[in-house]
Amino acid sequence: MRVLKFGGTSVGSAERIRSVARLVSTRGRNLVVLSAMAGTTNALVEIASLIKENQINAAASALDALKEKYAVVVADLLGDDRGYAAMAREAVKGSFDTIRNYFGTKRFTDVDERTILAQGELISTALMACYLRSQGVNVALLPALDFMLVDHNNQPLPGFIADSLNGLIEANSDAELFLTQGFICRNSRGEIDNLQRGGSDFTATLAGCAINAEEVEIWTDIDGMHTGDPRFVDGTRRVDSLTFDEASELAYFGAKILHPMCIWPARSARVPVRLLNTLDPSAEGTVIGLSDNPDGTLKAVAAKDDIVMIKVTGNRLIPPRGFFGKVFASLELCNINVDISDISEVSVALALGDDQPMIDSLLEKLSRLGKVAVEKGQVIISVVGDFTSENAGEYRGDIMEALSQFNVKMICNGASDSSLSVVVDNKDKIMALNNLNTKLFN
């Protein structure tokens, strides 16, 4: 059995839903994971925000607009098939009624907001199930809220997921196809929760691990991982294969095609992940994890935006060992995640996401240890590939040559065998990415 995950653009219209249905119904007895239709989650975020601000009329208008969108989709998808069209309309109505129940709520909680956000995936899977059944496919809709569970630290519970999901599959042993929601889950308190944006990838690999899948397929609107982001870089090409480590580095450092957390379940269960294109199903895509052995080449470049660089220089009154300990203790106390760092005798440079809520508290603590300099508007650019090969020195030279015209603020080289990362100003991002793609891959 395989797990086939389809993102929001892959099910973004009635025609796209039909295309996905044709694809999955000819692939055998697999588990299909769906995201919400493109644009739906953003609309639900807006509606939840309006409810929270008690702008009920605006929330109602936004919900009516979304309702009209889905009325068109249902009519296009199921036409005059009264039975399945009625079932689809009822499912959509049920989700919208759930949302309307929060209008005028005196105390709108985070749980309420997450319940609203979950409706996108509940609707998309309901529509797909109705359409597949209208085409004679015996599909079992397995609610993700019945098997996808996270603990009090929002970490998935693989044992529970495996037992519950396999139990649901066994209970529907006559089904030709299984269908479930990505993104949504329950937390340790039994409340509706989610795996954060892009979490459908995470759902897919967790499910693949749970059922010991032959492969997890991530279907998007691009034919696999590219050497660079085609939105910003000219002349990119598809990457045939990646190790788990290479894919994890690319996802963490900004490759939008993958959720940063989705690799570890696949790696732990040794389940390959393949990135495929719904607009070109015949394309081979990119396969991740068929081999753990690096092949001596560079694979791709990724960029992570909205980075702040913090440099702390000690006053030499604190011994280096104590100074470094206090810096990293401050990071722990403020719950700050650092992307890359660099250390010299009495200074530490840190590059981290500037959206973390306790950065101001961190800066206040660091200022007690020495001089603090802050640069916002930075970007981390990471080149991913095999930096253990005999060509590694040449690769490093080529990277520095491609970046020679830019002010490189930090270089992180050697902490990982799979990447070399630098920090530059955001204004230099696009040119730097294009220079690297030209120098390294063309």
C-alpha cells in the first residue's frame, strides 16, 4: 500500500478533483491524504480573525463568499446527480453551520479557531468521497481526528497513530481505496488541533510510517524538487534523487515543496518519499531516501526568509566557557530556535527567525553578557549536497565565487555534511540564488 498526498492546488477546482480521482482510482488500494482546496485555509483564517475581533457582519460576508464558491464547485463536480450532490451539499453545510455557531461567541478561544480551520480538510475529503462514490469507487473515508494524535508538546504519537489507523483500515477491509484529511489532528486534551501550515505532508509520512507503506507520494503542481525555487531562479532543473538528510536540510532551509517535519517519520520507518506533479502525472519526479549514501554531487539551493542576525561579543570579564554557557542558557529560557550559529573566542553570531515572540527578552538577557548587535532583514541561503566527497573543496570555492559580490554576514560550514549555509541581506537574495544556480548547476 502507498500513501498519496495531494495539496491544495491539486484539488483546487472541480476539474482538479476529477483529475485526482481518476489518478487515484487507477492506482490500486492505497491511502489518499487531501489538503483543503486552495485558498480555503486563508479564507478560514480571515473568518476566524473577524470572529475574534467581533466583526460578525464581516465574518458572515466572508463565509457567504466561501459558501458560494463551494456551491459552484459542487454543481460543477456532481452536476445533476441528485443523490451524491445532495450528500456533498449537506457536508459543506455542516461545516459552515459549525463555523456560524461561533458568531457572537463571547469568549472565542484558540480551540474554536482550530475547529474552524479544520473545516477546509473536512470539506475537501467529503467532496472527493462523494465524487469517487458517484463513479462507482468503494472508498472508505477515515477521519484523521480518529487516529492522528499529538501529545502535550504537540509531538505526534506514532504508536497510537499506527494502532488506530490500522484498526480503521481493517474495519473497512472491503474498501477499494482509503481517504483521509491532512493537517488536522487531536491534541492530548482531545481538542481539534493541527500540524501547522503544510502539515498535510506530515500527515502523509506519519501515516506511511504507521502502515509501513511501500512509498509516500507527495503530489503538488511542480515536477519534484528543483535545483532552485523556480519562482525566483531562472533555468532550474529537476533533482532526480535526494537522501533523507539532503531533503531534510532543504525543507528546513526554505524549500516550499516539503513540510520541514515530514522527513523524520519516513526516515525512521525507511519509507521512500516521491515528489510528483498532478499536472504531469507521467513525470518521474524526485525520490527521497532510496539510498542513504551521498553520491558526491550538489543537489539544490534553498532560501529561508525573515531572518534576524544577532551578534554577542563578551566583555572578557566572563571566561569563554561561562560566556557561551550563558548565551545558550538564555536561548533556552526564551524558547528561541536558532537556525545557524558561529562562535569565536569571545563572540557568538546567531541567525534565527524574527517571528519568535521572545526575541526582545532574549536581547535583554544577552545585553547583560556584552555588546549586542542586531541586523534584521536577512536571509539564509543553503546549498545542499554531499560535502564529504573529494570535490567538496571545489564546491566550496564555487559557492564563494558565486557570492563574491555580496556582503556575506555568516558562513556555517562543517556542522552538517549535507549543507553549507550563508547569511546575506534580503535585497541580495534573488541575485545570489541565480548566481549560485548558474555556477553550480548550469
